[in-house]
Amino acid sequence: MYYAGESCKAIHNTDLCISCAQYFVGLIIGVMNGVKKSDLQLFPYSPVEERWDMYKMHPDLIPVVKGSYLNKEKSEL
């Protein structure tokens, strides 16, 4: 997850992009390790214990991770 953030810096060097890349890679790692979808949806999921305590998730990403998009119409996304 750390290296996902580091490699993101070459093109999208913003805290939000780095946080998104790290979170997405964490989900991929979880899927590859057979983690159930319901567990991946727990906030804040990470395959690394206390990951989001060490590196804070960007505040703009938090509502999306919590599912803010679930009750929106397609046109609102």
C-alpha cells in the first residue's frame, strides 16, 4: 500500500490521489487473499493492521469509502 502511494506521486502528487491509490490497492490485496465483500466494506478496511492510524486517510475519501455513492442516482455520480 505504501508503494502504491509512492508510485502515484510521479503523476498525481496530491494527498487525495495518494490516499485513493493506497486504499484501492488495499482492497485488491484483500480480494486476492479471499476477504469477504462484507469485510471489505467495513470502514476503514485495510489488509495491514492499523494502516489508517499510521497514515491518515484523506478526508475527502472518507465519505466515498463509507458508501456515500450508494443512494445516489447515476446522474449524481
